[in-house]
Amino acid sequence: MSENEKRPDLEDQYLDQNQEKAGGGKMEILLELNLKQKLATRLGTILLATVIFGGFCWDNALASLTLGAVVALLLRNPTFVYALVMTTSRDLMAFQRFVALNIYLLRKDRGGFTVARCFQEQARRRPKKTCFLMDDRRLSFAEALEFSQKIAGYFNDRGLEKGDCVALLMETRLEYPCIWLGLSQLGVITALINSNLRGESLRHSIKVANAKALIVGSELLDVLRSLREKEQLDEVPIYQYTDDEVRGVAGHDLLPGAVDLVTALKTQKKLELPSAACPEEARSKLLYVYTSGTTGLPKAAVITNLRFLFMSAGSYYMLRMSSDDVVYDPLPLYHTAGGIVGVGNAILNGSTVVLRKKFSARNFWLDCNRYNCTVAQYIGELCRYLLATSYTPDQQKHNLRLMYGNGLRPQIWSQFVRRFGIPHIGEIYGATEGNSNLINITNRVGAIGFVPVYGSSFYPVQVLRCDEYTGELLKDSKGHCISCQPGQAGLLVGKVDARRAVSAFHGYADKGASEQKLLRNVFTSGDVFFNSGDMVVRDILGYFYFKDRTGDTFRWRGENVATQEVEAIITNCVGLEDCVVYGVQIPHVEGKAGMAAIVDPERKVDMEYLSVVLRGSLPPYARPLFIRLLDEIPRTATFKLKKRELAKEAYDIGQLSDPIYYLNQDGIYRLLSQEQHELLRSGKAGL
């Protein structure tokens, strides 16, 4: 084996050994990785070839000019030339796929194709093929199309029209995507409500979408009854969807005043799309998908038809997927990953998509083998759960050629690939509402994606210098932002261009919330960038690596937790005392667990009552794992609460004298014991 052939393996080995130190393969690793030796070798080869070329063609003025230009470039910016040479094959591959994606999007945009029209094409092309599959039930493409057309006909008869909104509150089932597809035929927007939401968050999600109707799965009737009893639910028509197998079972009875949607659809006539498409339809609103954003209650992000096409077709084209793939999608369908990127493989591309009601680490590989899946989706937390299971030989009895998703930790990346025998990982970075989209198509350990070193002009994702503690952007003498150099951590932003699907920003249903996510006059007067809220690092080869989130949002259990919402609920419960919520790191666990600090000098807080309130008001991922009672919360000179100091102190009972409570498995907060503290530190607490 030649020296050049050995280097990638040596580099991967070096990365594996240093992931923990460098947070998963950031620029510092590459700078340490024999850069001078590799640079000298590559540049020497180029220079030698150029001199030989010039010697043979010295009489040619163009050749002489070329020689001079190459030598000048080598002397002026050898790092750029090194990066260019090292990434040529990668960038050519990405360029071909990116061009194919943009041709597809341009054709659909100009043809006025909606998602519903794209699905109709796929269904008529392969009517008998399985579209969606879950447990022992399946829907063919023809059956899924027929169901969606009945939905369209039924709600058309109810008077719904283009621009209206219907809230969809149900757990994963085969009919879930068919419901919103049918509504979209009428131009009706569907608000995909997080089925874990409770109380005020749920009421707010329905209200902010200005929903004209609510479709609810019978498995969530108790949640709806609770809102009704508290008079938190506005009077909107309710359509109840009850699966035949649970019809008549206690707890699934028809809600008073609700319409039995399943029964109504049995005699409903289909409504087909008009034969001619309208050019402007591709940019019309399709869905509201909820995201916590950086602060406050859930925000309804606008997903247009073209945005859906970009998000789903983007991974399809960039990762070279095909209609013959069977895609395993164990993620919830109210989120972008499962409900758009995953489900879109069937709707747009004709693949079979396997759904699961709830993710199961024990059944993940069994399902992949049972349904003969070739592609599977993940989020980072899911990968850690899979690694935490006991090893069995069956875990490599699968036909997966690709797993793709977001949030696979660099520290477990290589271990995950080796243990489960995954040939290719496609790591994707992107926010539901954002335009700072990246994708890693080269199996680069730890990278969330890349942009060619010369590519910022045609793919304007930038990293801006900022204060790592406050997140405040740094400006130059002209008042403009400063781009980060390779190896510098900064804020990831994307330039907004409404003309292009890859860089458009459609914002939220709340226009005020949309404006808060935009940065104006960043480099020049009048330019606009989307603020991702994420800190990243870029290396000299153009790879990006996630570092942390800015602001008051942290990520736990694969979900963003907006601290202001949690703080408001706790403050109301404890008599309006000061309270701050922040994320704390737990060894060997992904994300940051929630911790609340409450001002309680007399220790009067009723922890059992607080436990009950939080359990009834927040989804599991948003409930703080720790609660600290203290005499006062440190503040700045301008009376702002200092969360960062509290986050650094975390839950270390060996260093803190304040009482710290821990959320036990029974849902009750009790004083954190030394034994529990040791289990948390050693990664054996069962998290």
C-alpha cells in the first residue's frame, strides 16, 4: 500500500483518538494532523508539474502566463491551494448532485407543482406498490391517494377553502400524511401539532395557527378533555379519528360534539386535483411545523410546497437515494425529520416508507430486517439509545446501506458505524424554518456538512464572529459583521434570497417572531441573513462542525427546550419567586438536561406539588431534571439574571451547599443523593 493510500486511515485513526478533546473533529485536529508535511508534498507535486508543463510549452505565451499565475497563487495562499487539491473529487461529486437537485426544483417551481400533485404522479405510476407500512398494516400508493382524495372531498363539502388552517393532533399512523395531503388539495394549511404538548403550550399551538377545525386521534382524547375542562380550547369543530381496532374500547368513545371522521369518510366521494396546475401554487403554504425557536412558546414555522420539495428532495438527490429504497422512519410525523424528510421519500420519490408509532431501541434492527429496509433515519439521541443496548449478532443482520439524519455525536460516530455495520452516514444540518442547510455526503466523522472553499458566492452560508459567552455579534469599524477564519467558532447564518428554494426564508405564522430571526445589514447595507442560533466551526477543507447553541434554548431528548416557557410555569407555581432555567451537561449523555434555580430562602417550595404541576404542564423532555433552591440568584449590573454561572456550577452537591432536587422515575423531585450523583457522573443513571 502506498504512503498516500495509508494517510486517510491514519487521519481517521487520529480523529477517533482525539474526538473527545476536540469536540468531534474540529479545525484544530486538521491543523495538528501533519499539515506541513501533507501541504509540502501536495504543493511540491503541483509546482513540479507546472514547471514541466511550462518547460515544454515555454514559447506559448498562454502557458507562461498560466505558470506565473499558479506559482503566484502557491506563494500567496498555499493553504487555499492545498484545500482545493484535497477537495476536488468531493466538490465535483457534490456539484453534480446539487445541479440535479436544482434542476428538479426549478422544473417543479415553474410547473406549479404542489406536493399533492407530485404524489398523484407517483401514485398513478406505481399504484400497487406499498407506500406506507406500519406493523402488519400497509397502504398502497393507490389506496393512499384515494384516502387523501376522500379527505379533500369531505372538507371541501364542509366549506373549507384555500388559506384556511386545520390543526392535526394525533400520533403516528398510516393515514397521518394522507390527511394533510388531502387538505392540501384544497389549499388548506395543516398545523402539525406536537402530540406531547399539554396545557398552555397545546392551546397556544392551536390558537396561533388560527385553526378553523381540529382533527384529533382518539388516543389523545384525554388531552383534549383537559383543555375543555379548563376552558382553554376555543370553540372549533372537532373531527375525531378512531381506528377500527379500538372502536368501542373504553377511552376511545366519541367526544361530545365531535364528528366521527372514519365513519363519515366511508361514504365520501373522492375529489381529484384539477388537470391544469397554477404556476404560483408551488410557493403556496402547505404546513405549519412547530419549533420552540430561541425563546418562548412553540412557533408555527411556515412550510410552503416548494420548501417541502427542497427539504425532502435535497437528501434524496445529495445522498443518491432511489425509488427502490425501503426507508425506515421511526420518528414522529409532526416534526420535520420524520414528517417531511422521511415521509417525503414516498410522496415525492416513490419509495416505500416504514413507520413506527414510537421509537424502540430493542426493535430497531429487528424492524429493519423484517421489512428489508435499505435506508434508515436517525436523530442523535436515537443513536445513543441504540448503542446503549446489549450487543447481539442480530444487530448486523440488516440490509441498510445508508443511515441519515442529524445530531450524531462525533464521540460515538465511529463506534456506531463499526458496531452496527453501517456503510454510509449522511449527517444533515438544518432548522425547520431556516435556510442554513448543510449535508455531509462523504462520511466525514463529526462533520455536519461542507461548502467548497470557493463556494460562498453561490451557496451563501457564513460563520460570523461573536462573543462565545453572550452570543453578541462582533462588528468592524464600519459596523459590519466579521467572518470567521477556519478554526474560529462563530454563529452560523444563511443569506436570505426569496427567489431560490435553497435560501428562502418563509418565517412563522407570527410575523413578529419571523423578524426576530433575521439579521440585517450584515456585510453590506440592505442584505438579510437568517440567524440559526447555532455555534459552529469550519475547517480549511470547508467542513462544518457543530459546537453549541446560543441564547436560552438547549436541546434534550432530541427536542429544543425554550427556557422562558418553563420558567413561567415554575414561577406561577412557586408564588412568583425568581426562577431561571438552563441546560447542564451530564457525562456520557447527549444534549443538556434542564435545571431550574428557584429563589427560596425559607425553603417553602412544595416539591410534590411542583412535581405534579410540571408533569401536567410540560412534555417529558421539557421538565427540569434538577431543581436548586437558593437564597438569591446572581445578577448583572443591569439586573439580568446570570444563568451562565449557575450552569457552570450545575448539580455538584460536593461543591454546593444549596439543596438540589432530582427528578426520580416516579415523576417526583427528591433531594439528590450521593449515590445518584455518582451514577450520573459515571453514566449509569439510566438516562
